[in-house]
Amino acid sequence: MQIIAWTVGWSEILIIVLIVLILFGAKKIPELMRGLGSGIKEFKKASSIEDDNNTTNKQIDNNNPNNTNNK
């Protein structure tokens, strides 16, 4: 059984960009990118809030004298 490695070169990227340009048009692409950027921003914000909550909970657990968990 052969494993074929597939890499994306500049020609493939150019073809993908042209297809997206044809499908959505030049005026719609900035709106799509803006939406993508705000989605990434919201995801990072939510993940940092979750990390802060996990850190706070671990600190509370470590400071609790009744903690029976051996960490």
C-alpha cells in the first residue's frame, strides 16, 4: 500500500482563489473575510475565557484544605 503525500503548491492556491472569485465575486469576498476574522476573534476570546476559568478552578482546588485529590 502506497501513501501519497499531497502538498498544495502555488498553482493549486491560484486555482482555488480563482474559483472563489468566480463563485462569490470581488465585492463579496471582503465581507466573507471580515466575517471569518470576527469568527476567529470570537473563538480566541471564548477559548481564553475557558482557560482563565480552568486556571482559577485549579487555584481554588489547590488552596482548599479539604481537597482530597492528590495532584
